[in-house]
Amino acid sequence: MKRTGTVLMFIGAVMLGIFMFADLTMDFGLWITGFLVSMVVAISGTVMLIIYLARGIKADKASKNDFE
């Protein structure tokens, strides 16, 4: 899950960069659709990484409680 989240976040960031800074000739509807899709991809990768981090913290806390 860690690698998938990182890849999704990277792909979303690259797509955001393309839609924000590249001089593409497209109408506004296509641009806003691509922008929103790239935001969703980046946010889903970020959420996956946050869930992975929370699970790791929970597992670390549980392993520390086993030794006490």
C-alpha cells in the first residue's frame, strides 16, 4: 500500500503540474475535468499514505505495550 500511495500521489502531482503550467490549447471544460481528476488522484494517494502511517503508529504502540 505504501508504494501504491506514493505512485498515486506522484502521478497526481505530475498531472497537476501539466494542467497548471503547460500551455495546452483546450477548452475550459476539459481543463477543469483534468484538473479535478488529478486532484482526486493526488488526494487518494495522500489518504492511502496517511492510513499506512496511522497503521504503523498503531502497530508500534501495540508492540511497545507488549513489553511493559
